[in-house]
Amino acid sequence: MNDVRHLLASLVKAALMGDDRASLLWREEARQDHGRIAADPSTVAHLKIDGMWTLAVGDAEAPEFRAAEGQVEFGLPALCPFTLAEITDPGLDIDAAVERIRKSAATG
């Protein structure tokens, strides 16, 4: 799994987790992925963000995570709520990204 897909999946998992501790662990995973991406954004410049989003949502909604999820209902948007430029930006705020996903999932 590439870093963008893993980052997006970690953000979705953090947004869906009902337990604050679990959400914090997924946020830390996202920070690590983002650090690698921001260090060399050219390695992911060829990726299609909406395709990565679709795969990441599938990863995050895997059956083994469903019991722990509880913040928002399933129904995440079909298109990624982030641009590739936002994902590769060194200033990406992971906590704000999680909240954006929560809001987009809650409103569709």
C-alpha cells in the first residue's frame, strides 16, 4: 500500500473511531505517512487522488474495524475531500483533516 492510500485510510479510521485513544493512534499513523509524503511529494505526483480515496475508504471500512467505529455513519463521499496538493503540503493539519472527513461523512 502506498503512503497516500495509507494516509487517507488512517485519516478515515481516525474519523470513524468512537474511542478517542484509537482515533489518536490512527492520527499518529497519518502523521508518519504525511511526513514521508511531504519529504518528497514528487514520488506521489502521478497518483490519482480520487482513486486512492476509493481504495483507502475500502481499507478503513474493513470488517475488522467496524466494531470500533462509531463517530459517524458510513456514507463517505465518493470523491476525495482533499486535493493531492493539500495531501503533499507540509503544513497539512492532521486533526483538521480528520474533522473534515467527519463533516463530509456526516453530510455526504
